[in-house]
Amino acid sequence: MVRFFAGLIGLFFSGMLLLALFDTIYLGITEPAEATAEHEFHKHAKDVSFAQDGPLGQYDRHQLQRGLKVFQEVCAACHSLDLIAFRNFEDLGYSKDQVKALAKQFQVASINPDTGEPATRDGLASDQWPAPYANEVAARAANNNALPPDLSLITKARHNGPAYVYSLLTGYGAQPAKLLKEFPDAKTPEGLHYNPYFANLNIAMAKPLSDGQVSFDDGSPNKVGDMAKDVSAFLAWTAQPELEVRRQIGWASLLFLLIFTVLAYLSYRSIWADKKH
């Protein structure tokens, strides 16, 4: 009897699920959702490649160093990098002395050991990259109530991360006349900036890069596209600094499994070679 009622309850809930499914399909056919500006004009990330792409890809250290410089001179004015310490930059090819010199350029909040009062000191290699604002309230006050996100993991938090960041940085422009014609109410509000690679087409961040804005010691190109690609690669590294090591371990594991499989097969053939089926 218990099984009978349990079966009836299961059939009831299954029927309700099927009814809801068919109702959703019916409404989708008879009453399709209205087109929106975001749906019609939002663009997917551009097709751009990076040195670290693919199963055998590796970071381009020179590109990462250029990306760090772009971040330091442009992005760091508003964005934090909370999960990265100065000493991590040794992985980019900098020496310990260079890292210490970079850290010393910053003043870090501290406590006076003699008085216990708040103080500042020169940055150390063990310090994390200092945030540009004291707290969220200060960040919003300086950015028209918009909160600049921390960029440590931004390329992992966005689909097709490095390409998304590159597309966003190079995607600023005027609103298309077609958009304003089809959606008159979609005009970019004052204080925002049109960017078709941003989810709702309008972003609080003004265009951050301009040609020649950052000069590189090695004379590398510094057009907007070049700098955007460099800083995108750098942010890919901040999100996955262990990428190369993880791939090396993965390939070594696959090689081990392959050798083990061959040895296991040969052992099987040797053990059962004189046995009749």
C-alpha cells in the first residue's frame, strides 16, 4: 500500500513537471520575449589569441612585464589587486632587488610600534599590492557611486576572460544609429559610456587607454590594442599564476598513465600467453 501511494505521488510530481515544461514551451512560442537593446547589440568577446592559450601555451614574460606597467600606470588608479604580493612578480622575470625597489615606491598602512598610532611605511616585497581607496565608500565616492572591481581574478570571473578584458578595453565607441532608431530609450545615460562588450552596453568606466599613453623600455608598440592585449595577458597571469606548473604536472601525469597502461598490458599478455581460452 505504501509503495502504491508513493508511486502515485511520484507520478503527480512528474506530471506537474511535464505540465510546467510544456507550458513554458507553449508560452515561448506564442508569446516570445520582446527584443531588447542588450540582446540585439551586445557583442561576444573578440577572437584574440594569447601566448598562454592551448595545452602547450606558456606565458610571454616580456608581455607580462608590459602588462604590469600598463596596470601600474593606468588601471591601478581605480582598481585593486588584492591577491597579488610584490614578491610574486619574481615569476615575471624580475630580480629580488627590482621587486624590492617596486614595492618601495608605495606607502603601506602600518602601526607605529612606539605609540600604537596609525602610520605608513615603505612597501616590502611581502606586501600585497596596495588598494587605491581606503574602503568601498571612498571608492564609490570617487567613481560616481560605481565600485571598481578587484582585478586579481577578473579573467576567471568572466567568460573567455582575457579576450573579454581585451574586447572591453578596445570596444568603446559611439552608440550605433541603428540602436537609437530601434530603441530610443536605450540612449546611454550621462556619466556612463557605451561599450557593446559590456553586459548592459553602458559602463561607468571611461575609456582608460589611448595611443601612446604608456611608454615601454624595450620600445614595444603602445597602441590601444597593444596595451590592451598586454594588460589582459597580465591579468590572466594574476588569476592563474600556477598555470604553467599545473600543465607540466598534467602532462607528466598523462605520460605516467600511458607508460603504466603499456606495462599493464604487456604484463597481461605475459601472464596469459600460455593459457588457453
